[in-house]
Amino acid sequence: MMLVNEDGFQGLANYLAMGESKALTSAISRKIGNAVTAAVRVGRDFEGWCAILYPTKNALWVNVPQTDGTYQQYVVNTITGSWCRFIGLQAICWTLAFGRLFFGTNNGLVVQADVGGNDDGRPIAFDLCTSFQVFANIMQQKRATMVRPFIIASGQWHPAMDVNTDYTLTDIFSPVAVDSYETAWDQFNWDQANWASSGTPQHYWYSVQGIGTAFAIRMTGVAMSAQLQLMALDLTYEAAIGFV
């Protein structure tokens, strides 16, 4: 049983055993503790709070109602403990059926989630920002020069890449669209249609600009019928002797 409160998201048995004084450090949501505390404090009286374990993808989904009547989902990889946030899924409740994930909406619809490469016929937008890293000397300024994402993707993919510096978040504009339409079985003539690809490794370098002591890599894009996996990120930088 999952307990959702200002101390974070955690198993009820763990909370009862550890006590409130250690709740923040033992919560599964400790990496996003400030965001969870703020969300619960603002929306504690809203309908739609729920959590569901999704074993097929090693994930835990927590439904988070917003002040404007919409919903977001905080999703954690139960193996790595890494979190992401989903927006645009207007789910008031969640359930599993035969290993598949479904949600219900305010207008009475039941929708299958986490299936296919589009959002009910619309592209899926994504925005990734890593944690800030200081790289070597914490006090020395550096200039970021290039970023290389290691990706497995169906079709060629060129996202928008940049860096944020010194704990300041700035947006990347004009994300690049990704289209990778797969061929349906037995709907085209043999030898005249492309086979669907399970994914091709890609690792291109992208120029970036940023001067500071700490960097976070930012990557955005808009995908349509594409399967994307980000495996790792490389960053090159120059240590400063002095900038003018």
C-alpha cells in the first residue's frame, strides 16, 4: 500500500516502521522531495490522487491533480529510482488489466496508456534536463562545447540539444520532429514497403554553448510513431584560465 503525503511517496509499512522523523530520507520520492511536498500541499483536497504499480515496465505511477483541473503523473523506475513527469493524460483513476495499463477520464472514457508511438493520433513532445554536474574543479569556470546523446531509435533522429548553466533552467526552442511510421503487416506489396525497425544506435555530436561552473544537458523533441531510447550522454568542455 502506497502512502501519499507531504513527507513523500512511500510504502505505508515503511512509514509506520521508520516514523515521521525519517520519512523524507526513506521515501521513494526523495529525489523529487520538494516537488512532491509542494504538489501535496497545494492539492491535498483535490480528487484524483492515486498510485499504481506497473510491473511490466518496472514503474510506479502516481496521479497528481492540478489546481486548473488537469492531471499529471509522476513516474519512477522502480529499479533505478529515476523519476519523470507525464503531462497531457487527463486521468482521474488508474488500473491494470491483464498486465496492461488503463486510466479513466472525467467524461467517462477508459483509455489504454503506454501503448503505441503517438498520443491518440497526435505527436508526443518530450523535454529532458539532467541534474547539474560541476565536472572537476567546482570553483573553476568552464565552457561547454559539444554534447553527444547515445540513442537507439526507429528512424533517423536529431533532437534539439543545449546546456543549462549554474542551476538556471532555460528552454530550448524549435524542437525537432521525429517521424518513423512502421509498415502494417499484409497491407502493402512485398518488397515494396520498408520493414519496421527495432531500433538503430545513433551517437551524433551537437554543438552547444554555455559558460559556468555547473552544467545540465537539455534535450527536447517531438516524436510521432517513433520508438526512442536514451542510453547515455557525453559532454565536452574547456576549463577556463580566464574569460573576457
